Amino acid sequence: MRPPICEVCRRKAVATVAFADYEPLPDGMVGHPRGLGWFCRWHVAGARALRRHSMGRVVGVLRAASVIVVVGSTVAAVAAAALWIGS
């Protein structure tokens, strides 16, 4: 598994989120599953809210919305992300 570093901002991550493209590793295989990402405390709520999409798509949207997250409004970032992805 990858180290706990946020997929969006590279800060220390606090939780993983499994997305629509999640594929668990076969028994006995070592590595990091596709569609499973680490997220910091600033991005985990947005990632969880958008987990029905692919991880790559969500990470891209959260990176684009990171200016909003840095200002401190995770709710605004999630709303902006949902608009960009097209709920």
C-alpha cells in the first residue's frame, strides 16, 4: 500500500476513500489497489462526497477546487466539485 500522503495536496493523510473504480487486490498480492486513495483532513470530506466517481476524476476536481479548500470552506469545495463533475 502507498504511504499516507494526500492524493490532492501531498500533505499527511488521515483516511482512505474507495471510489467507483476500486478494485481490491487478489489474495496474496501486495501493492496498492486501484481506485483507493489517501486524503488529508482538508480533502477527505470532498473525496467521500464524490466517491461514486473514479478516483482520477475526483482528484482532478479537488485539485482544481483546492483554492476554495485552502480558504477553509470544504462545503463550498464539495459543491463546486459536484458542479464541475455534473452530479
